[in-house]
Amino acid sequence: MGKAKKYFGFLPEIIIYILSAVSIAVIVFIFIFIFYRAMPVIIENGVSLVTTGGFDRQIDESFNSPDGEPMMQFGLLGLIFGTAVTTFSAVILAAVIGIGAAIIICEYSSKKVSQVLVSVVQILASVPSVIFGLIGIITVVPIIERLFVTDDMQLEYLEYFQMTGRNILAATAVLTFMIVPTLVSLTANALRSVPNAYKETGYTFGMSKFRVIYKIIIPGARSGIIAGVILAVGRGIGEAIAVSMVCGGLGLLPQASLGFVNYLAPTLPLAPAIINKSEAMGAGAVDSALFACGAVLLIIGSLLSIGSKVIEKYIRKAEGYDK
């Protein structure tokens, strides 16, 4: 009887180890499968895969190429540019809005109002991405077209691209509102984790509320805030449905001479490219090209995960938690 109890005592630990091993095996399988399917295009193109553009035209050429001689030349630079610009523009805007909203919720709102606002934020965070895309098509795209796109501009820049309301600016706006709820929630949790003793010390020395927030609360919560920002970057890079509905669907490279007008150009980030071009799968080397997009996304996601751990370790060491 005693031995049975001993074995049953180890059972939860064994189950955890088994589930952890299965999770690791699934992740490894996903990496191997995606890179295996992407390898023909990666081998054929080498470094030029991420240093050249023209993905939209190349997909069409590969789709129409004969089965015996598939077109294998692809360039993802335009897609990488679209991913970087839309994601980091959205994250910068979302950080300003999200951190400010979290400070208002935690420091300037009453307890009841704070609870209501937190509930609203949690509801917004759970809204399916396709809803944001639908709202983007109905509201954001027409507003941008009305404010920024004129007939004269359409004619002026016709040689570069067809100007509509579906562009980098629309994708950035939609992605910003998708990221903000998550960033508000994580930042609010980080701000609440700062001990009240730190705040009281600031007030004791005659600091104003603003200075307590700026000098004590935000620095005390910075590891959580940075973790939220990195998570927001990861979500922005991997978002496909909503962005694909408003981005314009063309992986164009920026023109330095156009300046801000580049934000009015259609774009095609990596994740939406997999959706937009999926109807061409099964022909030529399109399958391998789309898996190459997935491989690049996996690499970026892995680097973000590793980077977040390094930053967290550095911050904890700077704050004296790790020696």
C-alpha cells in the first residue's frame, strides 16, 4: 500500500514530463516540416531570397511555369519590408496608447471604474482578428482614402502603384487596435506589481503623482512593460487575416524619393502573403515559396523569444535580482 502511494505521488510529475516532451517534439516537428518543405527554394535562391523583391510577379510566373521546369527564383525582401514597417509602426503607436491607458486605469481611476475598464480591455483582447479586419474595410480604408488619396495623387504615382485606401497606413491602423488591448492588459498587471511601499516613499519625499509614476512606478514595472511590447511585436508579425483584408496585397519595395507616400502604397507582409497566395499552391514551386515565408516567420519569432529572455535577464541583473 505504501509503495502504491509512493508511485501515485510521482504520477503528476511524470505526466508533466511526458506532456513537456510531447510539446517539445511537436515544436521540433513543426520546424523540421516547414524547413523541409521550404528547402528547395532556400537552396535555389540562397541569400538572394531575403535580399531581393518581386514576390508577386514571381508567384505568377511560377504558377504558370511548366511542371518539368518550375520557376524557382523568389525574393521576399518586399514582404519582409511590409512586415517590419506595419508591425513596428503599429507597436510604437500601440505602446504610446497602451501604456498611457494602463497608467490611467491603474493610477487615475477609482477601483470600480478600473474594474470596468479592465473588463472592457479583456473583451477587446478576445475579439477575433477577422472582426478587426472587417471594421478596417468598412471604416479605416474609406477614411484613409477620403483624407489622403486624391485623383491628382492617383495620377501622379500611377507609375509606382495604384493608390487606394488599402495600404501600409490602413494595415498599421488595424494592427494597432488589435495590439492595444493585449498591451494595456500586460502593462496594467506590471504596474500593479510595483509595491505600494515604493509609491509611498515617493510621496513621503514630496514628489507629485506624475513624478511618482514617471520616476518610480514605470521603472519598477519596465520588465513587464517590455515583455508586453515584445509580445505585441510577435502578435503583429504573425497576424494574417485582418492585415490581409486591408493591406492591398502587393509586396512592393519602398521608394526613398516618395517619403510619406510610401505609407499610402499597398503592401504584403509575410503572414498575409501565405493566405493571399495560397490559391496558387500545388503549382510550380509556389508551395516551397510559401513555406519559405513560414520559415522566415519562424526565425523572426524565435529571435524575438530569445531576445525577450536576454532583455529580461539583463533587466533583472541590473535591478539586482540576478547576481
